[in-house]
Amino acid sequence: MAATRSKTRKNRAAPVPDSADVERAFFASSLNIAMPEKVFREFEYALNAMAMTFQRWMRQSMTQAGHPELSALEILVLRSVNQNGANESIGSVMAHLQLTERHPLDYALKKLDRLGLIARHRHRKEVFVSLTDKGRKACRDHARLQQQCLLAAMPQDRKIANMAITDLTGMLRQLTAIYDHAIALSGAT
């Protein structure tokens, strides 16, 4: 009887794997191909940590400036309009902040407008944004906190890892271009 059981086991086909198991195996092997080096994964984790910390810094400093209700995107919009002039077009804000969809910006603009930090106006078909006095004050208060806290924490020579801030800025722009290219390639498949 034992011989019969072993013959039956030998003749049985291997069980067909569940489709979820196949997908998990494919995903795991795809990750190993796409990111073969642990160094690269660690780089992306560090990049994410920097992005999240930067957003927390913006929210914390704007809270100290008297606007705890603002999200990171709303603060970036406010800062963009402050930096780029009195009247900035919606398209210009989107390009400056690397936004690909307009609806998150529309929500941010509605909130900033409701809070009295910006004013929106149309010129022909284009919508422009400018800061109100309250918005300019929020940006000044935020800049003062940046000077007192963030810049005070930086090395005197303004270098990080022996790189000037301007060099780091260039490096970050190059990384942005690389990730943009990867987005375009992934959409082409």
C-alpha cells in the first residue's frame, strides 16, 4: 500500500501556483532587477525622509508664523507666489512646483483665498495670483523663522558634505530630471 501511495505522488503534477503567488514572486524579482543595489534603495529612503522632514519643517514654521491650518502644498504655493512676483499665473505656479494635475492646486488656491492670503484675478483667459498684505506678512514671518532656526542650524560656510548649497541645488535638479525621465519611460510601456 505504501508503494501505491508513492507511485500516486510521483504521477501527480506539481500544484498550480496561485496567481497572487506568481505576482508576488514577479514583483520581488522585478525589484531586484530594477534596484540591484541596497545603496540605491537606501538613497531613495533618505530622499523620502528628506522630503517628509522638509514638509514637516514648512508646516511647523508656518504654524509658528500664525498659520497652523496650511498644508505643505499651500505653503509652497504661497512661497512660490511670494518669490516669483506680484502676479503669477496658475501655469507658472504649476511649472514652478512641478505639479502635473491642476485640481490639488485649485483646492490650495481656494483655501489660501478664503484665508485672505492671496487674491486671484483673471486677465483674458488666464488666472493670476498675488499675495495680499496678510499673505506677505505670513511669508515675512516664515522667512524670519527660517533665518532664526534653519539657517542658524547650517554650517557657517553653508556647505553640506563639502558641497555648496548652489551645487546641491543643481544636483537636486538633475535628480528631478532623472526621475522625470523615468516617469516618461514607465508611461511609454
